[in-house]
Amino acid sequence: MTHHKVCVTGASGFLASWLIKRLLLSGYHVVGTVRDPANEAKLAHLWNLEGAKERLHLVKAELTEEGSFNDAIMGCEGVFHTASPVLGHITNPREEILKPAVDGTLNVLRSCKKNPSLRRVVFTSSSSTVRVKDKFDPEKPVDESSWSSVEICEKYQIWYVLSKTMAEKAAWEFCNENGINLVTLLPSFLVGPRETERFKWHGRMGYVHIDDVALCHILVYEHEKAQGRYLCSSTVIDNDELVSILSSRYPTLPIPKRFEQHDRPYYEFNTTKITSLGFKFKSIQEMFDDCITSLVAQGHLSIP
Ligand SMILES: NC(=O)c1ccc[n+]([C@@H]2O[C@H](COP(=O)([O-])OP(=O)(O)OC[C@H]3O[C@@H](n4cnc5c(N)ncnc54)[C@H](OP(=O)(O)O)[C@@H]3O)[C@@H](O)[C@H]2O)c1
């Protein structure tokens, strides 16, 4: 078992919590950064993880404060940078999304540069950074060589995608200039057990089990030959097809029959780059079964 120290930014988040769970189970020492270490209710699930009391350390850090990550990152061999603003109610997108995502990533990477123990940085990007563009060849699944168009994102004010695309590009530029070993992971929509019943439907979408995303972060961190970008997605599916699967699996749940149709291009993802490292994704049924089981267990949903 490996026991070296790694840092996970945004430790209290959905993805980071699962990543920390998997890192602790693999024997790592984890330094997690949070904005508010005094918020016991928000952090209780982390302290309940196996190995947390012995090998988890939480420290305060804020993306928009220069140098804020220095202490957390110093002495770590790996840094998983997951912290980034994820959709919510916003009034000033440049300040609230773009600045923390892009400048915050550079802030984290400047701390990485000061750390002589650093082996690799894994940056959590998003599959949205490859698929927002005006030309798709429906015959050719989208792979990691594709980038979303900054111009289209700006024109239609798709702030989240813009933030992830600009942050990943900035990370590549900084790491290439400064000799930092960077690998990026591009998950599609995360599904799995979680603490709230938040769901949004976006027409045709890629889906991936949260546990697979956590495992893929560790795979691309540990694999000697991992390099570049990795799409991380199990299945791309139209929302109407998804609800049809779900309603035949859960006939007593009030699942809509159809959704408003968006004029989105047909696309598939080519995930052979990560599957060729030996990874096998869980199915759409498994991710939604785990999600629904967890919602029932936590009292958010009851199955008649
Ligand atoms: N959810 C998805 O379907 C999905 C898909 C692809 C990629 N991703 C990426 O995965 C990562 C995690 O997403 P998630 O779904 O787990 O979202 P989440 O639960 O909202 O977690 C985001 C984390 O980022 C932290 N954060 C936000 N702004 C910050 C700031 N200014 N300073 C310090 N920390 C800040 C949050 O801290 P607080 O808890 O203090 O707010 C939170 O811990 C993000 O990079 C996201 O873009 C998510």
C-alpha cells in the first residue's frame, strides 16, 4: 500500500469527498482544503470516512487568496485540484465563476511550483470542455483532441463551460512553462449516491458514476504512462431515452415521460484513451440504482 501524502482541493465537495474516500482506502495521507474548517455539519461526512481520523488533515484555503494553498500543498507528492465554482445562483459571472476557476487554478499551481516533493498534478476539468462547438461530425465520437469554443461560450454566456475551458487551458500553459507534470480528467455528469436530490436535465448528456470518477483520478495519478487529457464518461444518452430506462426500472416513481427538447447536436464520446489504461465504467443502470438507493436511505425519496 502507498502511504505518501497528497492534497485534494475543495475537499467538502461531492466529487472530492468520494475521491478522499478512495484515497484513504488506498492508504494515502490526505490534506484536504476547505473554505470553512469550522463548519462541522458540512465536514462530518469526511470525518466519518474509514482512515480519516488517522490520515486526513483539513486546512483552510480560498481560491481567490494568493498563496492560500502554500501550506496545504507543501510536502505533498500529488495534488488533485477539484475546487471550482459549480453552477448556482450568480449575479456577477466574471467575479463569481471565471475568476475563482481560472485565477484560482493558477494560484494553486503557483503553490505546486514551490513544492519540491511534487510528482504530479491531476486537474479536474469537465467533458463540457470538448463538446461546446458549432461543428460536430456525428460519425466521429468526440475525443480529447477537441476543445470547446471560447467564442461560443462567451456569445451564449455559458459561464461554467467557459470557466472550465479557460481554467484547463491556463493550467496546461502554466505547467508546460514551469515543468509541472499535469494530467487532466474530463468527467461527464456525475451520478451516484449523494447527500441531496439535486438533478438537472440537459438534453443529450454524458453520465458517469461518481465512484468511477474518483477511481479514474487515482488511476491517472498513479499510472506512470498517464499523460495529457482523459475523458471520463460511461454513456452518452438522450434524456428521453434515460427516463424511459428509469421508468421501466422504477415504474412507481413519478418520472417524466418526456423532456423539453433542446436543439443540441448528436454526439458520442470516445473514451478509449482511459479504457486503454484498463478502466471499465459502470453502467447507467448501476449509477442511477446507487443514486436512488441513497436518496431513499437518506429520506429524500420514497418508492411507493
Ligand atoms: N458535478 C458534475 O457533474 C461535474 C462534472 C464534471 C466536472 N466536474 C468538476 O468537478 C469538480 C467538483 O465538482 P462537484 O460536482 O463536486 O461540485 P461541488 O460539490 O460544488 O464542489 C466544488 C468544491 O469547490 C469548492 N470551491 C468553490 N469555490 C471555491 C473558492 N472560491 N475557494 C475554494 N474552494 C472553492 C467548494 O467549496 P465550498 O464547499 O466551500 O463551497 C466545493 O468544495 C469541479 O471542478 C467541477 O467543475 C463536476
